Amino acid sequence: MSADTPIIDAHIHLYPESEMPTLAWYSPDHPLAKQQSVEEYKAASASCPPAGFIFVETDRKNAVEAQAGVEDGSGWKGPLMEVSWLKRIVTGQPKPGEGHTKEDGSLCAAYIPWAPLPSGAAAMERYIELAKEEAGNTWPRVRGFRYLLQDKPNGTMLQDQFIESLRLLGRKGLVFELGVDQHRRGRGQLEEVVEMIDRAHEGVPEVEKVTFILNHMCKPDLEVYNTHTSTSFIAWRTAMFTLSKCTRTYMKLSGGFSEMPESLKQRPAEDIFEALVPWLTIIVAAFGADRIMFASDWPVCTVGVGDSAWEKWKKIVERLCWMASFDDEQKRMIWAGTAQKAYGITPMTEA
């Protein structure tokens, strides 16, 4: 890629060591059970420093049922603590040992906190007001919310309250960050996504339709050997073309390492790219450069790959741009422009 093409890394996670116990997935022996802050991210991406990044919530402990802490807001303590953490990053006011400095604040182009979408529009209104209060003067950098669906019971995203919450986000001009898992949950979860988007947009004025940012290529099964006969691949391919028909859907080129065989993770970037061509070709054909964005999924991308993961994934995306014969403007969209458009963030210059 050209040296003067800025990068916005559209999907990273950060957390300080002091708040790791608030993470729903945390255990002392987890491979990511250590501080992952801006300092560590800058070291990982030092080969081609991004102009900015988009932070996505890290699955803090939470509750969405009234009896579990929604009525009094106690079930939202962890996610709101995360908003406070991002505020410290953006305003350059770290607590001792948190791994970021005053100068790092400009790197955070946007952040996407958790939100209790299953609780319905009224709870969402209360939560958003609390998040806005916690964010203070950094609220303009909150460009949407995520409620991770990949591990939730079937039908969660099709509940009336969930659809109401999506419509509320659309009215407020906030995106929904969509994380699902076709690899482990099968075609049924992707079919639910199609129905969810249709219901969220049905009868809604165009300007109020919520934008969906699809995480990690919807986590396809990258262990498939024969894509010509694999029912998993065929179902994923069908879903990609169906989802792309909605102009308010965008796709993140990210998360690939988590879905591929362990042996492939250790191969050079060129070999990994060749193995991923069937999936990458579909993404390009379905969404086009103006609805695809580069995203590293750091530090998750390092699990089983190592410290070189960020640079390795960047090389894979570079090779995709070459394979697709993207021109300079299309490359600019992949590396930064699509993220700027999808999230509605101010263009950034190279760091």
C-alpha cells in the first residue's frame, strides 16, 4: 500500500489490567489475561502506525433482565466503567499504569460501547443517557453500540424489544455493531440476521434506518477444505449476497485468524491469503470496496499467531487489494474511507 494512505483500524479492544475482573470471559489462564492498552497496541502496529482506531466493547459483565439489575441500572456497571475507561483515553487522563498518554487521545476515532438491546427501547433510553453522562465531552466519539449476539440463544435478535432498540438507534443516528458466528452457530444465525435487518427497517423512513456493521466476515468456517461442496460455505456465501442487498450494511475484513486451523495461522501471510481466497472473493463481490473496511481485531488476532498478527493480517488485506485490482480510491476506502463513512467520523490524516 502507498505510504501516504492513512489507516483507520476499524476494530480493536483495549482494557487496563485493573479492570480485567469485570470482563465476562476473563480467567487468570486466558491467553489475553494481561493489560491490552494503547501502549501495547502501538507496539503491535508499529510497522505501519494507523492514523486512528475504532474501539469495540470487550464484553464486560452485564445484565439485560429486569430482575438482574436493569431496573436500577446495577447490571450496567461494567459497561459504564468501560465508557469511563475510553473517556480517560480520549481525554488523555490515564490512571497510573494504564498504558496510555495524553498524546494518544487523538488515535481513538470512535468507540462502540455495549448496550442492553434485548431490554427494549425504554431501557435503552435510560442506558444511553447514563452512557452519555459517563462519556462527558467525549460523547461525540460514541458512534454506536454493540450487543454481542454470537453466543446468545436462538431468537434473541428477533424479539420485539430487540427490534425496538434497533429502531431507536436508527432514530438517534447510531450504528449497531453486529457480531454473529456462522462457524459455530450454523446457517440459522445468519438467517436470523437477515430477518432482523428486514424487520428493523420495515416501514422506517430511509434517514432513520439503522446502519449495521458486520464484524469478522460473520465468522465463517475457514477450516472448510472443499468450498465447492461444503454446505457451510454455500450457506455463508448465500447470506453474504443477501445481506449486501441492504445498502446500510458494511463488512469488516477481520477476525480470520480465529476461524482458521491452528496450522494455517503459523503460515506466511501469502499462504494464508491463498487459503482464504474463496471467502475474500465473495466479500469483494458482494460488498465492494466502498462497504468493506480493514480491521485487525487486536488483540484477539494474536491468539495462536503471536505478536506479528497485526502485520500479518495487514499483509493479507494488502494482497486482497492487489488481487481485486483496486485503484487508489478503492484502496483508500478499504483502509480508512469506508470506516469514516459507515461510522460518520471526521476524516483523519496519517499519524
